[in-house]
Amino acid sequence: MKQHVDTASSKAGFRRLLLTRALAWLLVSALVLVMLFKVALPLFISTASVKLNMERALSSWTGARAAIAGNPDISFWPHPVLTLHSVTFEGGDTASPELLAKAESIAAGFDLLAALRGTPVFYDFRLLNPVLKIERRTDGSLNWRRAGWMADAIGHASSTTLSSARNTPIGDIEIENGTLELTDRITASTHRVTNVSGSIQWPAPAARISAGLSARMNGERVEWSFVCDEPMMLLSGQNSAIQTSFTAAPLSFSFDGTGNASTHPFASGQLQLTAASLPTLMSWYGGARPLPPSTGTTSIDTSMTVSAEMLKMDNLSLALNGSSATGVLDVAWREQHSPRIDGTLAFERLDLTSLPALLLPMQPASAASGTPDMSFLRRINLDLRLSAQEASYGTATLTDIAAGVIINNDRASLDIGDGTYSDGSLSGRIDLAKHGANGGQLQFSLKNANLAPVVAGLGLQGSLPLGRGVVSVDLATTEPLSVRTMNSVSGEIRYSAIDGALTNFNGPEFERLAAQGSFFNISQAGDGSFDFATADIIAKLHGGVAELTKADIRGEGRTLSLAGFIPYRSGSLALAGAVRPDDTAIPPLRFFVGGSWPNAIISPLTTIPARQ
């Protein structure tokens, strides 16, 4: 028994000895590996050779001349990493180089065995504080040349080169605090995108590329993602499937379709877009502070085709601050020309009250409250046909509307070809001279309508002739709309009604009070109404005064007539009136209307002493 115990003890001690020796060898091996990575391997790798190879690789990938200042740093733990400092990319002639990009540092992993053979292969890049400059020249060309084998691999490279290019590892590209500078010499515009950070996953040129980046543009945080299954096809100018999305407070969109990055770019697919009002978007795009979101939003869902000078939107679903429409739109842009928009939109419901806020930016707080800045209209050309089953403006509701909007050169107009309002037929036009800078003109006609809702919608009070008839308005001003006042408006208003009643007017009581020869308030004869067969009113506006040239209200057995002046800015009245019986043998009852509307003061002419 004792011998058996001694034997077991000896075996356990032997195993402990083996384990101790194994751990010792592992520690020694680890120490040797560390020494190898820290001391020995750098002796076998030429930093000058690595630097030269890296410059060649970067030049090949970008199509620019890459230059690295100073010697690179190489570390081997936990994996080999090469760090380059003060990297620049230049284009143009060597005698007059043009800076295309630069980076404070570029770090990349590399294949250790390939580096020992003198032909290092780089992958997994990290760019610190890179700056990328992209410029479109006046001839339409870009400052960047086509990017070496990335652009030429399809169709131009040999099979050996093509296979090598496709399998060259790239890996992940990490960007930290980058800057993108965009310059367009044609439109004389510049944009600067800062704080660009994120990653691009691109295992190899022929593999799927996926990017996710964030940045700041004109004071707003933006996020952008991009996915392409065949990036080499895309970069070589051939069509490839792509998915991309962009998100910012003034604008967000996503696209899923096909496209190419040739000299004449092209894309076709499904576009979904949501934006603040167009002025807000253009204000942000131009570098100004965005307007508050209360100005309304726009969303688009459409089948889109875009080329270098044209954007076509078919099967378009459009939403404008709660109003939805379907139709088609074409947007064209040419060098040194404003964008042109043509199309047709059919709305189910359209809120006209919010439409100006969606389309027209407001002046700064120092300007007059609510004054529209019409200069925005100079930036676009528009030919748009609109229809709506129902349109509302405040409390007014219009149905079955067909209209057109034209903005072209110095002209901006809205034409209503047909519509129904208050059971009548509506047509009209608003025309702006030099986009409102030289004033404008308002014309509309409402025929065979029930005029009571029209008057109620205008908020008018007092004695008013209400019936079924016609309202025609022709007004104009030569002052800029941004500073327009009612004193600058001139034109004519015609009002004709049949088979109605003059509300809040008791004819017999009015005649009784006037016959007494004393002043009285029109409200004293306001209990009742005066039925009429016809009512014809013509007023001419000029210099803040409405001249009532004709106002004849023909009732049973008598006609009420008025003429004179109404300074509508102050609401005062200066009218001569008469009640003429149909029987010419009976003299008319004459009176003067003064005071202010609707509390007019009636003065029978017999109470006004004659001048001596």
C-alpha cells in the first residue's frame, strides 16, 4: 500500500514539473516574439521602401500625385501598422501643381510577409484631419483626374492586372475630423463640409462598398450612407446598383436604384425626400441660417431619372404641409441659367393659406411684419399646371379648380382658368411685374354666385346688398410688394346682384327718419331689410380712396342710389344719396352720408343750411 502511494505522488510531481516548464517556454517565446516585433523586424523592413510603395499605391488609387513628408512610423504590435505624416495629393502639371487633398496622417495595416519581400500590401486605413478639395471648372471638368486602375480596370486593364486589381485588399477606411471643400466656378458657389467622421467598409475593389459618415454643413449636422455592390463598375462610368441616404434637419432623402459616375452622371430609381419649405432649404444650401420649421414641410416619393442637366419625376406623390398631390415634374438646369420646373400636379385638398409660407421666405425681423421677399422668384423658372378637387383659403372653400403658375424671366403669374366658389364660376389672375419688384396686378371674376358667403368671408358689416350675381375685381400697383400699401393700389371693382336684399336696412323707417329733417345714425333704421330686383355698384380705387361712381339698388317702387368717396384707409364716408320713387311725380328724398362705416351718420339735405 505504501509503495502505491509513493508511485502516485511521484507521477503528480512529474506533471507539475512539465507544466512549470511549459509555462516557462511560453513566457520565453512571448518575450522572443515581442523582441522580434519591436527590435528585429524593423531591421528587415526598409522604411524608405515602404514609403515609396505607399506613395505609389496612393497615387494609383486616387489618380493624383501623392507625397509623404518625413519618414513613416512602423509598429508591429498587436499587428503591423504604418503611419504616414503630412500626406498631400497634387494634380496639374508638376511645374504648377494644384493641391487636391491633404491629411495630417494616414495609418494603414500591411502584410508582414509582403513587406519583408519588399512589396508591401496595405489595408485598413485611418485618415486623421483629411481635407478634400473638389472643384468644377468653367468648362464643366473636375480638378480630379480619373482614378488610376479603379476607373480603368473595367475594359482597359489586362486580365492579369484586372485580377490583381480586383483582389487588392482595401478593408476599412476610418475618417476622423475630415473637411470637404466644394467649389463650382460655373455657379460661383462654394460649400464647406466640416467634422467629417465615419467609416467605409471596402474589403477589395470588386467587393461591396458600404459607407456611413457624419459631418456638419452650414451649421447643421448631416449623416450620409452609401452602398454599392459593384463599385468598380460605378467608378468606370458603367451602371451599378446603389443605395444612398442623406439626413439633415432642412433635408433628408433616400435613393434606391442604378447609377454611374461617368463624365455625364446618371441615376434612375426610387427617390424619397423630405424637406423644410423651399426657401428654408435654399437658405441653408446658400449658407444662411435656416428658417424655423413652422414654415411648412415638403415630401416627395417618386420614380426618378436624373442626368447631367435633367431630373424627371414620374408617378410622383407630393405632400405640401398636409396637402397631397400626384403628377409628374421635370427639372432642368443649364450652365448660367436658373433651374426650370415643368409639370402637372393634381391635389385632392390644397391649403392655399399656407402655400405662400411654403414658397416665399420672410424678411428679417427689422423689416415690416409679414412682408414677403419676392427676390426668391428670380432664382427659378416655373411652368406648373395645378388642379384640386378642393382648395381652402381661410374660411373660403373652392372646388374643381384648374390653374397654372408661370415664373419666367421678369414675369410671375397665377392663372385660375376654372373653379367653383359659393355656387358660382371663378376665374382670375395674379400677375407680378419683375417678380413683385415693380408691383403687380390682381384680376378675378366670380359669376352667378351666392354673394352672401363672399361678403361674410370678407368680414364686411353693416347694410349690404346680398343676392346672386357677379363680382369683378381689377386692381394693380406699381410699388414693390415688399413695401406696398393700400394707398398705392388702383383699379376698379364691379358688383352686380339680382333678387336679393339690402340687409340691416328698413326702407320705410329710413324714409320716415329722413323726412323729419334731423341727423340720425343708420343703425336707427337697421331693423329690417330692403328687397331688391337688381343691385349695380361700381367703385374706382386710387390713392387710398374708393370713388363710388355708381350704386343703384332697385327695389319695389323705388331706387336707392349712392355716389361719392370712401377713404378706405380711415373708414370714413362722404356720399351723396337719394331714394327715387318710380313715380316721377313724387320728388326724391336726398341725403348725405358721413361718419365712418358701419356706423354712418345720415344728414337729410334739408338740415344743411344753404350758403348765403
